[in-house]
Amino acid sequence: MSYKTIVVHLDTSRLAHRRLEIALTLARHFGAHLRGVYATFSPDPRSLYVMAGTASYYATHEQLRAERRSAIERLFHAELSRAAVTGDWLAVDQPANLAVAQQGRCADLIIASQDDPDDPESYVGYRFPENLIMSAGRPVLLVPNATSVTSPGTHVVVCWDGSREATRAVHDALPFMRTARLTTVLTVNGVRGEAGPRIPGADIATVIARHGVRVEVKDVEAGPAASVGDALLSEAAELGADLLAMGAYGHARWQELVMGGATRTVLQSMTVPVLMSH
């Protein structure tokens, strides 16, 4: 398996250019077709008319959005040509939480971003990254708000606890691992999966190695006050990794999306690109 079709989410946020840069790099690396899916948050104009003076603001906002959309579309096509990558552009009117996941189901990899609370333009839907991971059925590569990584995958850290989600992440990340300089299978406190005894990291490392991957195994101990998510991020930084691959845990409870503790921590505090699978 390799990534032969990649979908990158694009919008008018400041992280859109960084996502596009990484997507182009990976598409060229894997010989993949790149689809740019443009999806933003569009408020219902009727909700603004109830306030005096908001009608003109909405019209101005729409014009600015249209200008920014045209600019990112021109950039997308220009960068495709420059990188000699095949691709296509799709602008959708559906909510991003629905449209990006739907388009991603016909791809091998989806590229999106971590939430950025300091950039209003990055808001495209309620808990967009979490909903995308849980609903797309494909691995999602999340780009952090602050990172110097532009070509992830030279040193991959695989977070392993023997669970179904971790197993999906291992196999979804194999294309990265096959071309990586090193892959580290990382367990924290010998943590085990939800059902039965933990499957040792050495066991999954053997499976990975049969794909021609150079792999090492490391088990770290986190203190009682430390979270698993913090331990994973700290160890990835110490190892100098440029990609973290992990299973994403979550479920719906009374129409609210509830994410697992380690997943939630990594989503909030990531400093390197993270490949998440559910």
C-alpha cells in the first residue's frame, strides 16, 4: 500500500499555505494525485440581519472571502505545476465537517490542521479535526499551529498500546515508515489495550520490520501525575521525531463528541505532524 490519492483541506486561514506545502511535498514523494478541497464556515446571513447594520458587514465579508478563495485557488494550481504533481481543485458549499470527510473517503490520506484559537478564519466547523478523524474512515495527518517540519516522515514514532485504533494507525502509517530513516515503536508504562493483556511493542515491531522498515522499540515510564499524551509528545520531541502516528479514541455521548485523554492532549498540544487513525 502507498498513498496514491491525497486530499488536503484548504481555507482562508493562515495555516492553509503550510498545509498545501506539506501536501505537495508528500504528493511528490509518494507519486500521488492531490485534491484540494476548499471548505470554509459560512454563517447563515439571516442570523445577522436581526442586528442593525450587519447586512453590509455580511456583504463585505462575502466579498473578502471570494477574493481569498480565488487567491488560494490560483496558488494551488501554480504550485501543482511547479511541483510537477497531478491534482484537481474542488470548492464545496456543504459544511466542512461533512464535505471534507466525504471527499476523504475516496483518498488514501487526508491532510488538515490542528485547531487555531488565535485565527478566526481557521474555524470551519465545530471540533473539525476531531469530527474528521472520527468520521472519514481514512488516516488524517494533522499539521500543528507551530512547527518547523515541512517534510514529515524521516523519523516516525508509533504510539502502541495493542488496541484496535493503534493497530489501524500502524498499518495506515506504513507508507511513511517504508521510506523513513527510523521508526520507533513507543509504549508508555507498558499500557495495555482495552481488551485483555497488552500486545508487546516487540510483537508489532516484528510485523513492521517485515516490510523492510528499520524499527526500534522503546518503553517509557510516566509519573503518576503525567498524562500518556504528554509523555508521548515529550518523548517524540526528545527523539527528534518529525511524525507521530497514533490511534484516536473517542465516542459520541448525547450528541457530544468525547475524545480519549491521550488523543485530547495530543490534539491540543502537538508540536510535530500527527497521523491519527480511528
